[in-house]
Amino acid sequence: MELIHLSHCVYQCEYHIVLVAKYRKEILNEGIFAYINKKLAEITEHYPLIRFKTVNHDKDHIHVHISISPIVAVGKVIGIIKQNTSRELKQKFPFLRQVYWGTDAIWSEGYFASTVGVDEAVIRAYIENQGKKDAGQTKFEIS
């Protein structure tokens, strides 16, 4: 588990996000996916609190494993991803203008987001055992 340290917080906030192509059109081929990866790398350059861990695709949607700072809303990050990929993809791949004529969007309005991380049983045990026998938090046991 990677903990990220900022000046006033330490966090590990990871998400599994799925973005679906508008109208479930099967537009995602290897060339478009490679270009999406390039655009995601550019997003990280401009927004260092957004870190893409794993990205993959099917013909009509992409899966993203992403780390996001707790000071940034998940919906805001999804908007950034959609805006920065849609416009550029339609410029780079002219056939997308024909597929999606009359709109700048290539992504459907919705999305799926789920947290990724330590499972519930580990968190529950950690909280329940606070103040009990040392679980390695300190070097010396006080008698």
C-alpha cells in the first residue's frame, strides 16, 4: 500500500473508474487507446494529485485504477479526464466527428466509481483493537 504524503495529510485514496463511450459505440481500438494513455499522462503533468495506476479498455469503455487526493472530488477528476480526452480525440481521429456529429462528447454522461484499498475486515479489526495489546505501533511495551 502506497501512502502519499502532503504537507498536512497522508492518504491512500484509490478508485476504480469506468468511462463508457457515448451510445456504447465501439470506438476504442489500439490506436485510440494509445492516444488516450498519452492524454492521461498529460493530465498527470498538469494535475500532480491525480495519478493513473492502471488503464485498460474494451471496445466501448475504459477501466482506470487511479489515485486521487482527498482534496479533489472524484466527479471533478472524471470531468477533467473526459474534457481532456474528448476534444483531442475528435481532432486526432476525424472519423469520431462523423460518429458523434453535433456534440463534442465521446463519453456518456455517467460513470462508475468504486473505492479500492484495504478491505473492510482489516479496517474494522484495526479500529476495534485500538488501545489494546500493541500491534507493532510502538517499539516498547509499557507495563
